Amino acid sequence: MTVERRVLAAAVLASAMAFVDATALNVALPALQAALGASGAALLWIVNAYGLVVAALLLVGGALGDRHGRRRVLATGIALFTGASLACGLAPSTQFLIAARAVQGAGAALMIPGSLALLAAVFSTEQRGRAIGTWSAWTVVATALGPVLGGVLAHAGLWRGIFFLNLPLAVAALLLLRGVPESRAAETFLPLDLPGALLAVAGLAGVNAACLGAPADGIPSLWIVAAGIGGLLCLGLFLAVEARSANPLLPLALLRSRTLAGALLVTLLVYAAFNGLLLFLPLHLIQAQGYDVALAGLTQLPVMLLLVALSRWAGGLLDRYGPRLPLTLGPAVAALGFLLLLRPGVTSGPAVFWISFLPPLLVLGAGMALTMAPLSATVMAAVPAARSGLASGMNSAVSRLSGVLAVAVLGAVALASFSHALETRAGSLDLPEPARVALVAQAARFGAAQPPAGFTPAQQEWAASAIRGSLVDAFRRVCLVSAAFCAAGALIAGVTMPARRTLRIDCDHP
């Protein structure tokens, strides 16, 4: 096997681990929650401990590869991700799993940019486009297969296998990298912006803790207020550091481009809504609608297939009409899809999926397909060619940040909505006061809530109905906020995107 083919295979395997791990885990979360007894907030922390570290350190990972060797940094990322995956699979408690997921995120922050950078370094200019296209196609396949794989493993009672599967993939990737020549940039670099990276991690963690803790502990809770204020202060300091740094993670001067700033903001909002769907749809179908976990994984396939089928056509719309049309129309259609998801109540299960959930998902998938390819292309075209690598890194970081936003904001919405709805329904039931209090206390478990022990058969039936109805209310509220995100994205695109076929740089960049 040639060096180029080995690098391509290793890059695909490394990226597949990161993408499959994220989407497969979403479907297995109910099984994980039941096994570890996790609260609703802790369940969302398991997701976001990974996402916020990746979002904050992604640009650092790319810079480390340029400085210290792309093959070395990629191999280090694979090893770190694999060790953390083993720890995740063996996790005895929720707190241990959250910590291991954060370490996984650090490994992924080295792997994701490292795989693409090594491809660009090893392949010639004539072959690079095809190699990156192959890598991109396999990442889409991995993302689409993740929910199916997660559903199958969880159905078999093997949710820990999602993490253990990374071990053979990692070994194969590391063996493929053996003997690959080292690659690093020749120029001298300024010091890494480590203060900015640390402030970003601390800020995102603080805001995330405040959002996810508030529905359970209440806004007046001292630690909630401290986490929120501390997180916002760290994010403010991050912006101050970036404005003064000689080598910032986030070059604020680039955001003087109205097109680039608008495209990144649309990315943040629309991808947050989409990431929220990938997280909350399987939870809703399994815990509220009674779907088998394997079937819940399959329900995301229509959306993924639409993304693959329509992306090339959507790119053609950008070439023909410029960015304003697809980036206004796409988020608007996605918003409509989210609004259509408000219609289904407690359904009779998978038998009516075709008339309850599939039509809204098809509309939503079409909207996302209209948006994704033009959005990435617009970001790349909005900066000078010399800064294209930085623009790509910023786009990837904002895409990851959108996942953190989805879990923090939409997670808080879901937890608060479920708690309020369950308390309201419990108040209308013919239950003694101690039984009502016991039922309301189940709100902390979110989708794992159950009728409390000691209920009569009739009370158990009432409580189960109240829990399912409250889960539907929470999902509807998540979809409503997601629709607002997409509508805001459409509005921002309509104001900031140029209505012309060829983008010009609309500001001077350093």
C-alpha cells in the first residue's frame, strides 16, 4: 500500500471514530441512563463534556500539528482518544464517564484537524481534491451509520460497545501511520494562544453548568449563579485576549467581513438546531413514544440520505444565484420542518411513523441540505485565499460550538419544560399529596422518570400518562426554540449575504 493510501485510510478511520462516537451515543443515551442511574442534567453533561472541549481546542489541535508534526499529533490524538474510550467503556459512574468524555474531546481536537492536515500535506495538488472528497464521503457515511450502530448495540444491551469499538479502529489507524514521513510547516511560529484556549474551555463549561443546573436547582442557587457569571466573565476575557494576542485562536479582525460574520452566525444557529434534533429525537422516540432503540436509530436515516442526495444540487444553487437565496430559503424550510414536529402528540408508536414523524423530518432534511454546502462554501469564499485554512478552522470550531449550544440551551429548555409540565399534570391528578410530591420528584430523571413505588395500578397508569405527556411537551418546546434558531438564521442570511453569484471580500483583512 502506498503512503498516500495509508494516510487516507488512517484519516478515514480516525475521523470515523469521532463522528460515529457522537451520533451513536445519542441513540444509546436512554440505555446508558438506565444503567448508570444518571439524572437528566448529568445525561446532557455526558454529551457536552466531549463537545465543549472539542469546540474550544479544535484550532489549537490544528496549530500543534503545523508546529510539532502532523503525523505525530494525529497519532497522539488517536492514542488519547482511544485511552479515553476505554475509560468510558469501563466507567463505573456518571461522574467518571463525564471526566473520560472530556479527555475524549481533547483527543478528538487533535484527531479531526490532524487527519485533514496530513491528507493535504501528503497528497499532491492534483490528487488532493479527490482524496479530501473521499474522506468527506466516508465521514458522511460514518455519521449516518452512527445512529443505526448505536441502536443495535443498545438494543442488545451493549451500549458500552460504542466506546470499545474505537479500540480496533485505533490500532488499525496507528499501524497505518507507521513509516509515514513526518510533515510540519517550515515557517517559524508565534507562541500558541494557550490562555485563549483555557479561557474558552472554562467559559463554555461555566455557561453549560449554569444552563443545565438551573432547571434542577433553581436560578437562586448560589453555585448556578457563580457558574453562569464565571463562565460569562471567562468568555469576555477570551474575547479581550483574542483582541490583543499576536496569534489569536479567533482573529476578530476577520469578523469585520459582514459576509463571514453572518455566515458564522448562521452556522451557529442552524447547526445548533440540527444538533438538538440528533440528540433529542431519539430520546423522544424511545422514552415518550415507545420505539425500540434500534428503530429509533433508523429514523434519522431519511434526513442523512437527503443531506447526501441534495448537497451537490444545493451547491449548484450557490453557483447560479449567489449565497442569499439558498442561505435564506434553507433555514426557513428547516424552521418549517421543526414547526411540523409540534403536531405529533403521544402516538401509537412506529406503526404511524410514516404519517407522524417522517413528513416533518423530510422537510427538515431538505432545509438542512439546502443550507449546509452553500454555508461552508460561503465561509471559504468570504476571506482571502491566504486565510482559507484559518477560515476552515473557524467554520469547524463554530460547527462544534453549535453542538455545545444545542445541549446547553435546548437541554435547559427540555429539563425546565418537562419539570413544569409534570408538576402541572401531577396537580390535576387525583393523588394524595405525598404521592404527588413523589411523582414531581421524578422530573430530575427526565426521560427515565417512572411512576414512583407504592402507587396503585390506577395511579401508576395516571402517572405514566402524565410522564409521557410531559415528555411530549418538552420535545415540542425544544422544536419551537429550534425553529426560532433557524428562522433567525434565515433572517440574518437575508441581511448579511450578498445577492450575487461571485463573492467579493467585503472588507480589508490583515
